[in-house]
Amino acid sequence: MCDLTRYSTLKELDDWVQGVFNVVGEVPVVYAVNKIDLKDEVMILYGDREIEQAARAFEAPYFYASAKTGENVETLFRRLGTMVLQREGIPVAT
């Protein structure tokens, strides 16, 4: 998860994901770009281009989300769950 209002959280996410991979091996990754509910109230410090570049490094989808309003939270967790099941070879109904 990165914070849309703090670019450093996106930059550091790469190291964080790699650290997880170093401990548990490669696992499915979904990027959650949090605080989308603030998009009209604060200065947004980065956008699609930066997020796509960061997520591409791990072949990860990304979702704009809001922990406050719940926007896209269920969607991103469902996507992550589907990725985990598919990785394990478990059929997933669509």
C-alpha cells in the first residue's frame, strides 16, 4: 500500500516488496494506492505513470483505493485472492 499524498511511500514500496520476497519467496502482489478519497482536497504527488512503472516491476495490478470510504478495498482483495488461488493451480470461477 502506498499513500497518494506521499510519494516516498511509492518509492519505498519497491524495497518493501523485495524484502518480503527475500523472506517468503515470490508471492502475488497487488498495489493499493490509498487515499483516493482525498484527490480533490490535497495535492496529488504522483500519478498513473509512476504507479504503472512501480507495479510493472512485480507484474502487479494496481488499484486506487480508500481505507476511509472503502472504495475498491474489496475489489483489490478479491483480485489478490484470485491471484493466490491461480498460483496454486486452484480453478477460480469468474
